Amino acid sequence: MTNETNEPVRPFTLNDIEVGSRLYEALVHHARATQGAPIIYGDLLALARSLHPDDEVLRRAVPVGIGMKLLFVEAFCKANGYPNLACLAVNRQRRRPGPGYTGDWEADKRAVTAFDWSTADARLAAYASATRAAVPKRRPRITETEAREKLFAHFRAHRDAYATVTLIDREEIVNLLREGLDEDSALRQVLDAKGEFGEEPSA
């Protein structure tokens, strides 16, 4: 999930920040309700949607794109000296965090369970705002229709590259294209995420 300097593998997008903020809230809710039990990526997204049923950006989120959103949660916790709340989110097959997770999982879960999260939410809005301000400028964001047209054209020109890309994976490519990423970068990031998280979700 992180590189050698403990920085995200790519800069956060606005989508990462918005969905990541909602996942943080869902993880706090889950930690309180279950005494820090793990939760699989798809179930975490479903919980976040139940807490924010009218959130359109959250509705479009898919588990294959969850990595950077969890890195946002992890970065927020680290910046404020909180336990790593993102440790509760796990892969469906392994029931553990992705292979890029470098912490002591058992210790992190205990720390999350013991922590008083009741006042932590107050700092989230300011952190998200500051992180948004640091988002690198890319090409302008585009509409969903434009993103789907770009995806279809790219797929037609590079069919072999899409051999392992599922319909749900394509939804994350659309999300990335809407953020202003180019087609090759969006495809590569989704393929990298599939390798990192190994999720075959149905959420």
C-alpha cells in the first residue's frame, strides 16, 4: 500500500479523499460496534453507503479501488497520532489486510479497540480540506458519459490489456478517468490494485 518512503503509491485524488472520509466514519462505527473485528472491503463499502445513502460518489466506489481510500484513512490517523484504523479492512480471500500492510496487525487491532474515537471525528474535516488543497492539478475532471466513452475506445484499441478486467473493475477505471487520469494510467492502477488486494468483489 505504501512505497519505501511510506508515501502513497500515487497522490490522492479528490475521489480518494471523499470516499476515504466516509470509510473512516464507517470504520469508527464498525470498531465501536464490534470491538475491532475485521471487515472485508465490500462490506465496509456497504456499511459506508448505509450511513450515507445519498452520497453519489460513495455509490460509485468499488472494492478494487479501496486501497488509496484506506491509505487516506491511515494517513489521517498517523497525522493525528491515532491507531491505524485502516487495519480493520481486510481482503475477502485472506481475511487479512493486503500484502502491502507492514504493521503489527494484532497489535494494531488491539490499539484500535482500546482507543476512544469519540473526539477523533472533529479533526477529519480540516484534514480532508488540507489534503484536497494539495491534490496535484491534472486534466479537468470529465463527466461519467465522457469517461465511459474514453474507456470503450481504449478497450477497443487494447483488448488484450483488459483480459483480466471485470465489469466492476471497469467502474473504478471510470472513476479514475473522471478524476482526470489518462486511460493508460487508470488501467494500470486498477491492474496494480487487483494484484495488491486480490479482491473479487460483488459489492
